[in-house]
Amino acid sequence: MPRVVIKDFGPFEEAHLELKPLTLIIGKNCVGKSMLVYLVWSLAVLTPDFDKLDEIAMERGAEKLMKDILNKVRRGKAPEEDFKQLVKILIESLPIALASGFKDTLQRTFSSNIDGLVREGKERAVIRTEGPKATMEFILEKNDVKIAKYEPHLEFIERLKVKVREPNLLRISYRSPHGEVLIEERSINSLGDVAFAISRVLAHYRDIAFSPFFFVEDIVALLVDSRAGISRTLLKPYISPLVTRGIPYPDEQFIRLYFKLAEMLERGLIDLEALKPFLKELGFTLETAYEGGVYTIYIRTWTGKRLHFSQAPSGIRESLIVALALSTIRTRGYQMPELRAPSMVIIEEPEAHLHPRAQRLLARLIARAVNEQDKIVLLTTHSDYLVYAINNLIALSQRQEKIRELGYEQSEVLKPEHVAAYLAKAEGRKAVLKRLEVSEEGIPEEEFIKIAEELAHERARITA
């Protein structure tokens, strides 16, 4: 399972976060939950500094290799050794380019300089990503980001197959343990064509070595806090561009996500059947319209009133984009790559503005996203109702005969091994991330029970 390990980042002295299909972080306010999920998002959307990557690769002989590849393909000769050497150069050059891109991403995400992200009283922070096959460790120090450690997956190169079936036609595939996978087959007529083919190979390397981290901005959905407020202010039908200038990077991405989901809704790429119970509970139906060159969303309330999404009740503004992102349908080879469904959905407080019954239905959508669409869902929550609902779905996995009887679908059941849960809490002047055991009965509920007992005790004293 992919992991993020941090040392002296934000309020945390040290924290280990393993990402399972569903990962929850619970805890009080102001203990670093949001900082953790924003960091995971930053690592997922992190794009290399391609100018830096190009510069380093050229210094290491990439240009000559590209020309040799082009000439050999034109003559109908397979440039396998040249191609593999070029891939090796780029894989080995990747860390410096990622470090340069990471500095910019962190500053934009947290609206802070790099030193401001280091734990108080410390000189540097460490962030390590552990993918399925490779590891990358960054150091945040002296207002800069550098690479401390890189363990690449060089076996990937040996598994590449480079063929030329006829002059100018290059075919690149990967020998996976499950069979041969085609990466790219295209006509090669210029150095630009070679560069494009290499970019496809690098993307495949990322999938194999680092998934779900690095340069996947278009397929990671971040559902920021204050969604209702952002939607009311920044998603008006005729908003001035001046209003959006200078907004935080995560909020900017949330706006882009809204318009992407609106178009996916229009094109039938949202599972509306799965959404129906949730929409019914909130008392509205969905419509789309094409306005100002983009698709946008209207709702029709139970009274028959038609409202633009930005004018909808707060519960709808807070939760609809969450529900849509969870219900996107993963498609292979879809003709519009910009409408690919999010493979990772990161949600801050999905329960915000929702009645407990709606939270229960949202938990079922989360389970469907994990089981039917193979999404990774990472969320923070304060809600005992949401945790109880998720625990019920976990408990059902051990009682198959109850699933249909209680009105559930198999896709709404969660296996305990697919769920990770963490408790973030303050200890002295540092935050601690404690992993909770997820049993066949679900996530431990002691933290919520303790609060309920305190409230009951207080009420007993009041009414005595």
C-alpha cells in the first residue's frame, strides 16, 4: 500500500499515513488533519519542472539519443537500447525536477513559504512517499526543497519492449506479470514524436512505481472545506474574473472540478442511479445547462423551484460536488481525456451541513466509489454518525445474509482490510497520528463514546 511518512512537518514530529481504498482521519479541530490531506493532494498533483527535467536530460546526452532513435525508426530498425537508455536518463533525472515542482506546489497549496511548513523550533522537515515500487524523500530546509533519497524502479526499463514493425512506426509495450501492456504505438516523424512517446512511457512508470503520487492533477479530486461558501461566492453564473484572482490553489482546483463534473453529468459519466437515494433525501433533482462556454448545474427543489447551484441551500452546496465526484464512472479509452473520472477523492469533512440520515447515505456512496469504481477515498471527519455508518458497512461484510435483508447492495459493503483509520491528537506541543485497528466490527468508537458520556454526565448534573 502507498504511504506518506513525515518528520517535523506542520505540527507533527513524525507521522506515517498508509493509504488504503478508504482512509479516515478523525480527531479534534486544529490538530493537523487538514494539513495531512492537503499534503497528500500536493504529492498527487505534483508535476515535475519540465524545463528542469529537459535541462538535466540534455546535459546527460538525451538529445543525441533522441536523434538516434528518430533515425533508426525511419529506417525501420528497432532502437531498443537507445530508447531504454533515454528512459533511464529521464527516470534518474526525475527527482530534481520533482523537487523544483514540489516547492511551487507546496507554496501555492498552503499559501506559505517553505520554512513556514517546518515544525516550530526545527530547521528542516522530511516528506517521504512510498509507492508500490519506488521511494522518494524530500527535505524542506532553508526555504527550499531538495531530494534526500531516491530508490527508482529500474526493473521497469528491462520490462520495456521496443519494436518497429515498419519504417516510422514505433511500438512500445511493457511486460507486466499479467501479460504484455501496450503503452504507445505511433508514427515517428520528428523529435517531437519521440518526446511524446517518451512522455507516455514516463506516465506508465509513474503508474507502476509511484501510484497514486505525482503528475495526476486531472484525476485527483480535492473537496476543500467551506465548499458551500466557495460555491456561493465563486460559482455564480456571471462572476467577474477579478473575484477569482489570487484565490488559494486548492480552491482554484475545486472550481475547475465543479465545471468538469458538470460536463461529466451532461455526458452521462455520473452514476445517477447510485446518486438517487442521496438526492431524494436532500429533496432535489439535477439539471445541466450550457452557459458562457461551459456546462453548469441547476437544481430543482422539492417545491419545484429551479435554482443555479450557487443559489442552492447550504447542504446541497456543501455536499453535491462530493457526491458527484464519488459517483463518477471510470472509463477506459474515453475520447475526452480531460473528462477522466477522479481515481482519488480527498474530502474534508464530508458530513458538513448534512442531516445524520444523509450522512448514512453518503457513507454508502463512499463504499460504492471504493468497490465499483476502484477509487481511493481519503477523508477527515468529526462526525460520529458518519463513522457509525461506515462501521455498519464494515460489519455487514461478516454477515452476508443481512445485506439484502437490510436493503443494501454488495457494492455498499466494506471489507475491514480495505479501510485504514487514524486519530490525530495533540500531545504537548506536537501533533500525533495514531493508527486505529479496523476490526470486523469497524473502527474503534471510543473517542466519540467518551464525548457522549461527558455530555450525558453533564446533563445528569444539570437535571439532578
